[in-house]
Amino acid sequence: MDLVVFVLLLVATGLVAGVVGSLTGLGGSVVVIPVLVIAFGVAFPDAAGAGMITILATSSASGSAYVRDRLSDLRIGMFLEIATVPGALLGAGMTVLLTHQNLNDALLVALGAVLLAIIPSTLSRRHIEIPEGVVPDARSRRLGLKGHYYDEPLRQDVPYVAGDTSPALGTMFGAGIISGMFGIGAGVFKVLALERFLGLPMKVSTATSNFMMGVTAAAGAGILFAAGYVNPVIAAPVAIGTASGAYLGSRVLPGLRNRTVRLLFLPVVAALAIEVILKGLGLP
């Protein structure tokens, strides 16, 4: 394939991934990594390295926009980062170790299983627009983990408060490990912790996840870069496209309903998960 065509296709892939990642809080790499492996034949470790750079681009482009729109909750995000950053460091180290043991195919199957595991939980909450009856725990009250945002489709100011912080921290640590291992940002698990355990509205969960992923990815990217798994020829074009797509997605999100955001990425995630599993098993 001609280098110019290759680079343009990578930019286009990043553009689509950036829009999806920004709207859903997944970070974009959940699209980029399977596409790089399946369509471009990139080795998984190099795809994971590019995925980390993609996460940084998505977080930088959309995260700032969501902060400006008062959708990202910085206090809650930084509180939860105390769990995700150590997890990302551990996960990235595990990927380097497993790659040296020639277990790339096993990593692909595991990635597909991780993607499939998020679907049932998302479907079970598909009709919820604004969480109700959330009771803050002692830690949430002490740290003042609450806020509000203006919902354009509902035309009202929506207050919220964080609920159970302990399971949220545990989930965030696991999200950090998955982020470091697979380079996907694990935004889906961050959104799960923010929405299900803390009881935050979906838009706030998505926006806060986008903000958090940049910090998590920075931790894991350093290890993958030191191990030689960040190829600039692949990572740079994808990052350019992702940053543009993420900014576009950040302009669209405020006008969508929470239920629309929740269901938007399910078909994409399901299709990519199946493809990645088949790739890891060596099936056509």
C-alpha cells in the first residue's frame, strides 16, 4: 500500500474513532485498535501503543470542550484517578511481559471478551434518562462530590451527587489495568463506575471519562513507549484524525439525550469485539 494512502486511511480511521470515542466516553482507541489489527495488519503491541496516543488526543480535544461546557466533573475525576493511574502502570507492564512471551493472540481474545462484557450492563440501563434516588456515602459527602449541569434536550438544570465511592474506586483500578494492557482507555468501565456506582447522569459520566482517560493513558503510554511499542508512522496520523473527530463529537454531545448516548456505541463495540476474537483465534 502506498504510504500516502496508508496515512490518509489512518487519519480517516482516527476521525471516525474520535467522534465515537468523544460521544461515548470510550476514548476512540476501542475503534482504532481492532481496525489497526484487522484491516491494517498491525501487531497488537504496536496497535496498543497507537491506542494510547489516540486516547491522549481524544482526551485533549474533547476533554477541554466538556470542561468548558460544565459537563466534566473535575473533582470527581481527579478523586478517581488515584485508582486508575496505578492500575494503568500495572496493566502496561503486564502487556510488555505477555508480549515477550508471544501471547499476542491471547491478548486479542481477552480484549474481545472485555468489549463483549460491557454490553449487558449498558442494555440494562437503556431506558434511564436521569438517575434518581442516589444516596451519597460518607466519603462522597466529606469530599463534596456533587454538581449540576444544564441539559439542552430536557431544557432544565440537572443536579447530581456521587453515590457509592468504594465500588467505583475498585472498578476504576480494574479500568486502569485494562487500559494499560489493551491501550483502549477502558472508558467503558470508567463510564460504568461513574454511572452505575456513583449514579451520575450519562452525559456527565461520558464527559468526565473523557477527561480522566488522558491522565490514565499518559501513565501507560510511557511504559509502552519505553518498550518500543509506539510507532510514530502509525500513531501520529491516527492521533491527528482522532483529535479532529473528538472535537466534532464534543460539539454534538450536549444536544443528545442520555439514552441516545448510551445506545450509540453498542453495535460498533459488538462487531469489533467479535472480529478481534476471531482474529485472535486465527479464524477468517
